[in-house]
Amino acid sequence: MKITFIGGGNMAQAIAGGLIRNGFEAQSICAVEPLPEARARLESQFGVRAVAAAAQAAPLGDLIVMAVKPQQMRLAAGTIGALAADSLVLSIAAGTRLADLQRWLGGHALLARCMPNTPALVGEGITGLYCATQVSAAQRRMAVEVLQAVGQVVEVASESLLDAVTAVSGSGPAYVFLFIEALQRAARELGLSPEQARALSIQTFAGAARLAASSSEDVGLLRERVTSKGGTTERALASMREDQVVESIVRAIHAANARAGELGEQLGKD
């Protein structure tokens, strides 16, 4: 299998690096990247071939990963056109709809779209994936295998659900970081050093997430087990309920979902 990345930024590097760590041959990966310094980094760090233009990478192979920013997608798709024939084209750009990508590619039909998140950079990501109906079962498995190099994959039944994936897990790391920031601030206000506040906050979040991931029980039950009647946790959670923290988070995710739909409309305008 040959894979060509259109764009050599952080997410392309994360996926390429994950594939190589899992035994994929670096010589079977090519990146099309206009910036010389980025090409040099790809070649030196991962051993992959890096070229300045798509024509230099032809044939582009079994899978083409469109790893450019959403605002650059129209131009990038126009540079590959017929070179994408018979390949599966996988977009990792937020908001770029398959109908628009197909149009920019000149009618290419073998398309898939996904939404990874930034923990993919350390191999702990989760990616939502949608494949068009024309994509074969073998090509779908290929896309899943590639994305699993940087974490878990969740396949969704319709493209519109990728807006929800974007709102929950695509934007989700920012919500987690915000909560960690709040824990650190409170820890410092209570007299702990910045170093202690950071260690306690990050490891508490990381440990709780690992516990939830390793348990088959609902996270609500795990929360209840930490909450002793009349204790400190119960007092903190009561304060959060009074401030409608949960409702605020849910509203925020709905707002992110709505914005994802708006961006798709904006990016697809001719």
C-alpha cells in the first residue's frame, strides 16, 4: 500500500509516525509539502519521501490523505485532480464536505472524511470516520487501519454526524485543557506551588480517564463512588450543580456542533 499525504503538517506527521512505529515501510509514504523546511523535517525525522508538488509523487497510490487546512482544501484538491483516479481520498480537514471535495477534485468519487483530534500527536487520539457509499469494504478497512496508527476510530453512519464528532472529540481537548487550567488555578489559590498544581491536576485527569476507559461501568457510577455523603466531593459537586456546570458544557458542545455546520456551508461556497 502506498500513501500520499497532501500537506505535511502536525497531523500528517502524527499519522505517518504512527504508521512507521507500527511497522509500515517509510518508503511507501510520500508527502506533498510546499515548504522546504517542512520537507526536510519529514525526510530526516521519518524517512519518508517529501516532494514540492503532487505531480512529483505520481502515481499517488492507494490512499491520498488530504492533510491541509480547510481554507486550503479547494486549491489543494485542484492540484491533484485526475491523479486521484482509483485512489481513496481521505480528508482530515474540519468542515470540508465530501460533495464539495468531490467537485474540487473534478468528480472523483472514492471519498472518505474523518475528524481526528490533537491527542493523535502522542498516539492517544480518537477519530470519527465516514466513508461515501462508493467506497469498498476493503478501502474502508484500509482507512481504519491507517487512522488506528494514532488512536481509536469510530465510524459514523452519516456525514452530518461528523459535526457532532467535531464538537465532542475534535474540540474536546480544549475543554479538557480548560478544566485542567481551572484545577491548577484553584490549587495555586489554596497555597500549592505551580509545579505541584500542575502535577496534581494533570495526573488526576489522566488517571481518572484511564480508570473510566478500563472500566465497563458507566462514568456516573464511578463518580458516585468518589462522592461520600457529607464529604468534600459532595460539597464541590453541589456547588457545580448550583452553577449549572453540566448544562453549560452541554450548551457549549451544541454551539460547537452548530458552528461546524456553518463552517461547512461557508467553505463550500463557490
